Amino acid sequence: MGLFNFIKGQLLEIIEWQDDSRDTLSYRYPEEDRAIMRGAQLIVRESQAAQFLYLGEFGDTFGPGKHTLSTENIPVLTALASWKYGFESPFKADVYFVTTRLFTGNKWGTSNPVMLRDNDFGVVRARAFGAYDFRVSDVKLFLKEVAGTDDHFRLEEFADTMRSRVVSVFSEALAAAKIPIMDVASRYQEVGEALLPLINPVIGAKYGLQMTSFILENVSVPPEVEQAIDKRSSMAAIGNLNDYVKYQMGQGLVTGTAGAGGVASEMAVGLAMAQQMVQSGILNPPSAPAPGFAPPAAAAATADLLSPADVAKILNVSESDVMASLTSGDLKGKQIGSTYRITRAALDQFLKS
């Protein structure tokens, strides 16, 4: 009887795992050198999957339910073991339970600024953080690439690694989406939903994971970029700058002060009004005599005064001959300082004599 109990204790009849931790991603069933007997019962609960490994190779995968282990329902494992007479004798294999439920509220964030290329601001350094929900979608790939041979793989062991991988994928997806930094900073939910189709194919193919929600809680940029965004927002709120400045000037005239626009607003209004006056001809009227200016007749009289050089050109003689005639009195002219001025009438009289 003692020998029978010993032999029975070396065989696994029921294989199951109850998770009471809420943070376990995968768990290796403790075989303790015990073999699995034919007809053993495998119990897989909801939000679990059971994966068999035999000599380092993946065997069969079982979803939720109660499974009787036999040659018929573990064909992959039977083929790996190459039992000549079928699955009749006990065998040893590793059984991993993987939690497939949704893990919610996981935090992520950039430890260092991420370099992004933006059409408006060029290359921008941005920091971001938020939360995400995920689940295991490919049990074999997850065990191979993430959990490995860890007998009890918890979320806290994976948090830092997952955070860095999410940040890396987030940066690549944001660059591929070419979303302007102003849109990222103002529409977190829309951007998060837009990035999900770009992030899931990457983490699904690399890690066997599926992200059900990706939330951006904050995106911060350097102070100079924030100021540029604030200025652009202010300009958009103002709308038509000319109408805004006129309004500010009108407010200043009513209150008797320069108003919120200050001196700059007054100067802008003045320049705008001056431009309109020039365009309408107020500041550039058609030629009309202004008070204090000589009439056309006086201008013509001024044009009748000739210099000795002008007379020399008219008579086709040298300027010294003209000066000699002036000195002798043959040509009448008026001396002003060291030069002479000859009227047209005096030149005509000289030519007649």
C-alpha cells in the first residue's frame, strides 16, 4: 500500500492553477519531478491559457475548459515525444499558465525628451506620459520573447521593460503618423486612438501582446515652443489684425487712454489709415498750387535767367568771349558775387545790336 501511494504521488492526475495575485503574467506549474499520466485532467480557467513545453519545444496550447490529456487531444506533444505505441506511458513536460485577461492602468512615460520632426517648428524635443491597457494575444510568442523560462513572471518585472518598449514604439508611430506637435498637445484622446493601429502591429509581432487602449495624458515641449504655440493661439483668437487694432484704438479713445493695445496699437492704426489715404489720393492729390509756392509764371521767369556758360552754348562761343562782352558792357548782365546772370531779353538785345 505504501508503494502504491508513492507511485501515485509521482503522477499528476489534475493540473490547474488558481491566480490570486492579480499581477502574474505567466506561471510554470510545479511538477516536482512528477510525470503526467494518461487521462490526467487539465483545468484552465477563464482568462487563462495553458502551454505545454517538451524538451524546450512548444507543444499544445489549451484555452479555458476541462481537458483530458490523451493521444487524441495532444497531437503536437505526441508527435514531439515520438511514442512508438501511442500516449500510454506517463511523460514529463513543462506546463505554463499564461494570464490572458486585460491588464489596465499601466503607466508609461519618456525619461528623456523624444526628438520629433514637425512641419511648423522643425525638430522639437517633446516629453510625454500616459497610460495603456494590454493583454497577451500570442501565448507562445510571449513566452519566447518576454517571459522566457521564468517560473513566476510578474507585471512589476515587466513594467520597466514594457515602458521603454512602449516609448520606443510610440516615438516611431508618432513620427510615422506625422501628426503636428500642436495637434498632439491639444487632442490627446484622438491622437492616442490614431496611434493604436500603428502600435499594435509592432508589439503584436515582437512580443505577442495586444494594446486595447493607449492614452496620452500630457505632452510637454520646451518653453520656447510653448511660447510660440501661445502666440499662434493668440493670433488665431484675434482673427483680423487690422480690425482688432482699430477696435483697440476705439476703446482707447472712449476711455481716454491708449487702451489694451497701447502705443503699438495706435501706431498700427495710424499706418493703416495713412496707407488708405495714400491709396485714395488724399495724401497724394493731383498737382495743384499750394499756398506759399511760386505760380507757373514765376517759375518760367526764373527759367529766363542764363549763366555765362548757358549764353556761350547758345552763341557757340567760349565762355571767356561772353565774359569779355559782359565786362565791356556790350552784353547786359547783372553781377551777383563773382558770377553773372543774363536775362533772355538782354541776350536778344545783344544779338540785334
